[in-house]
Amino acid sequence: MADNYRYRCGECGHRTAWGSESRGEQAMGTHYARRHRHTAPGGMVEFRKGSSGGGAGCLIVLAFMVLLLIIASQR
């Protein structure tokens, strides 16, 4: 979940690379300090969809393992 954030500058459309939330904030702060010195940082934060997975894959594997354990205990 470390590479789920990307920041966009509200002044010029500059985008940071996908990364952690803190790294994106630092990169945007550096961008504003260099390019927009007298402007308060603004813009938007993008969150990468589908990267967390929601845990459905793990749930399926876990259910399959429990099913195998039940079948093995019956023999």
C-alpha cells in the first residue's frame, strides 16, 4: 500500500510519481517551493484504485485451505 498516492499541482498540473503519502507531500512541497514560491500548496491527491485488492483473493485461498483440512480430517 506504499505506492498508492500521487499528487497534482493546483497551479501548473505537475504530478508526482506514485508513492507513499508522506513522500508525495514532500515532493509537492518541494515543487511549490521551487516553482510557486508565494503560493500556498494546493491541488489534489489521487488514490490508485484496485491496488489494495480488498482481500478477496486471500479469503478465497483461506476458504480453500479450510475445505482441504475438512476433507483431510474425514479420511
